Amino acid sequence: MSLLRMEDVSIRFGGLLAVYNVNLSVQPGEIHSLIGPNGAGKSTIFNLITGIYKPSEGHIYFDEKRIEGKKPYHIAALGIARTFQNIHLFNDLTVLDNVLIGAHTSGKWDLTGSLLKFTPWVRSDERKLKFLAMESLEAMELTDKTNELAKNLPYGEQRRLEIARALAVKPKLLLLDEPAAGMNPHEKQVLMEMVKIIRGKGITIFLVEHDMKFVMGISDQIAVLDYGVKIAEGLSEEIRTNPKVIEAYLGKGAVH
Amino acid sequence: MVEMMQNLIDQIDPYTLQILMNIGIAIIMALGLNLITGVTGQLSLGHAAFMSIGAFTSAILSIHYNLPFSLNLLVAGLTAAFIGALIGFPILRLTGDYLAIATLGFAEILKVIFLNLNITNKALGLSVPPPNTDIPMPFVIFFVALVTIIFMSFIHNSRFGRSLMAIREDEIAAEAMGINATRYKLQAFAVGSFLAGVGGGLYAHVIAYINPSDFGFMKSIDILNMVVLGGLGSIPGAILGASVLASAPEFLRFMQQYRMLVYGALLVFLMVFRPNGLLGGVNFTRLVLKIIGKNKPARAAK
């Protein structure tokens, strides 16, 4: 039984068919990668899964429940967390606040909770969120930065903070949109270890990435997208030698 | 107790007292708008409209029904909050400039409605009877302002407040974290309108005469100025901004007709040298921690 399944999903923006009849399934516990040239529709697929776009056709199932067309906050509450290709942190808030906001769905007190701030119920709720937040900061090795403003962190740490914030959602499925973009080789190596540790905690990972070394290094399954169509899927060795994939990346005539 | 308060008030000259009351009301208004514009990031140019709803509700209640003043203020606030939520539901889907224009339009429409209703006495306005309470007005105002300040600081450090700030910082990311942005914006708008309504009720009874034209565009801009001057999103900032701008016309009175000129110039200078407002970007908790040398990372809660 798959954790995430896309069935014949298409989306049209006016006349442009950005994603066409894509079938994908992510099994629980695996690291699944989605690769493809620029503009292939990878981020669009993430936006379809997280409810930012609604598919024109097809269905998306998470835990065997249909989620297409649901609101992003609803989908997050179901257990899908994500990071963004171009970092979307809460810049003027502290690192801790960023992660506390990530833990939002685990709390329950709203406006009335502000009025009852010093009652034991609200305080235990806050403690729970704080615990979750610190736990995910620890996983991303950011505990010594809790009081820094997010915008003051170096680039690599900002990327890690985004992952920490997504972990605080307590997701079953974590979507990483180009997590290694702009990182140096050492940072990439560290990130790769961290992603493996996250998977070890039982969180399924679905990621989009350009860096082939990174993808080949950690993926259980790789799907390849080109012009909105899935052209290949399989283990890293199969993908590396697949003529269609080579053609998509290097052009016709590259295979001999 | 009441006599003690009255004695205390008799010691202060009425002119100073009037300024202090204006400051108190300004603080309540500014903190309400600060929640909407400063914390949640939704630019509203119609805050005075909610003030007018509160002012007229409160005045009409005082004229026709002899409710205790606390209940009167509560009804005024709730009416403003209710209409705020009703209006907010369609317009909070807009963002930025569009939202600003929609709130501005709403405020103008409401002014015209009040200018034509019999119950608000049309353009003649209403004379408001004294409030039905033994406690002197200045104390009522200071008490409400104090409660507002405490409540706002509670909001800032809560799950609710963090959600609002997340929406201000990045709405898409906030929704991806499970925050229902529309619902939280609506709640912030309702709370801000509630405070404007309460502030309006107090204003009506202090001034003793209200007219729909008192709550025009300029009034909304005045309140916005207080929030921006102090620093968007900062509670001490909103208090400072409200205090400075509510008393500025009095301090600048010696310049007679030139005072608006100076007032405008001051605002321009401020925006050039301190674009984030006087206290914008100053985190007081962190400042205090730094001063006493305890700016260490927080430890994991047990």
C-alpha cells in the first residue's frame, strides 16, 4: 500500500499543459526522488500535492484518502510537510519561532488561549509545542541558533531551518524541494546524512533535486519528469543508463 | 475608593487630564490597528469606521437604555467586532493595496450611512449623556488601556500571535504549516475592530458629542500614523506612537497655524531616518536579556 499515489494527474495553465497524466506512487519509509530538466514540472507536482494548485484532471491519494483540491493547511494537518525551492522562511522571526509555527498543528489553543495564557492547560500546550520545536532543531543541528533571526542565518542553515520547520509539523511525508541547491559539497554531505537520519525516524521522503550525486547517493526510487510527462522510474542504476533520460538531459544523439 | 479616585483627579488640571484621556483612547485604538496591520500585516485604512460603530452604538445605548457603562462598552465593542468580521469575510481575501482600498471604501460608505440615518441624528450628530458609572472617566480609560496592553502582550507570545506573524511574514509558508490564514486574519480583524469599538465608546463619552464626520479618512490615517511612527508590530511602539501623536497637537500649539506643517515635516524626517518606526525591530525581551548578559540559547523544555 502506497503512502502517496498520483493517478493520471494533469494540470493546465491556460493553454500550457504543465503536468500530463502523471502516475506516481511513494511507498512508506522510502526516499523517493523526482528529477528532470528545468521547467519539467517538478515543483508543480509539489504544489499539486500540497494543495497550492488543484489538478485539472486525476486524483491524488494520501493514506488512501483523496486530497486533491483540499486547502494547503488541511493537507499539512493530514501529515504532509514541505520545504520550498526558493526559501520561504519567516524572516523577521527568530529561529525558535519559525519552528514553533511549524508545530502549529500539534497545538489547540487559539485566541482564547491568549486570554488564558497562564492557565495550566495553555501552558502544557505551549510546552508540548516547545518540546517538538526543540526536537526538530536538534535533528537539524540548529539548537545553538534559537534566538537568531531567521534572515541572519547563513544560506545553508536557512535551508536546514526550513527542513527543521517542516519536521515540527510531525509529517508522515516530507517533501523537499531542491534541499541541496546552492550548498557547497561539504554542506551537501552533511545534509545527505541528515536526510537519512530523518528517514530512519520513519518519515517518508519525496524530494526534487538537481544534484545527481546527491540524488543517486540517497534515493531508493527515482522518477524522471520531462515536459510534464513521466519518462522513467526505477532504481538509480536503471535511471543512469535509461536512454530516454539521457536524451532529456543531454539531447538526441548523446546515446551511442 | 471612588472618592479617592475623584480626589486624585481634582488634583490634576482639566487640560492635562483631557490630554491624558486622549492618549489612553489613542493607545486602545493604536493597539487594535497594530494587531491588524502590524502583527498580521493587513493594511487597513478604515479603522476609524469601527471606532464610529462603537461610538454610535455606545451613545445610542446611553441615550435610550440605562445600561451599566461596562456592559455598554462591551456591546459597543462586540457590535464593531461583528461588523468587522462580516466585512472582513469578503475583503480579507484581498491583499496589500487592494485590501487598503476596500477598507477605505467601506469606511466612506459607513460614514455616509451614518450621515443619513435617523437614529444617528443625521449630520447633526448626537449629544452623549454622561456615562452610567461611579468611577471617574479617566480611570475607566486607563483601566481599559491597561487591560488592552496586557492582553496584546499575551497575544504576541502565544500560538495565536505566532500564527498571525507567520501570515504577515509569508502567507504561503504559513498555510503549508497548517495555518488557516483566512480564519486567523478574520479573528485578528475582529479583535482589532472590537478594540476600536471600545475606544469609540470611550471617545463618545469623553467628548460628549459625536458626528459622523469625526470618523473620516483623516482619523483612520491618524491611527495608522501612530502605529507606523512607533514601529509596526511593536506594542511599546504603538503605545509610544499613540502618546506622541495624541499629545503632539497640544505641544505644538504655540506654533499656531504652522503646527500641521511641523507635524508633517516630523513624519517625513522620521520615515527617512527610521523607516521601521521609533521602536520597530527592537525586541525588548532580547534587549533585556542582552543587558543582563543572559542571551544564551533556550534549553529544551522538559
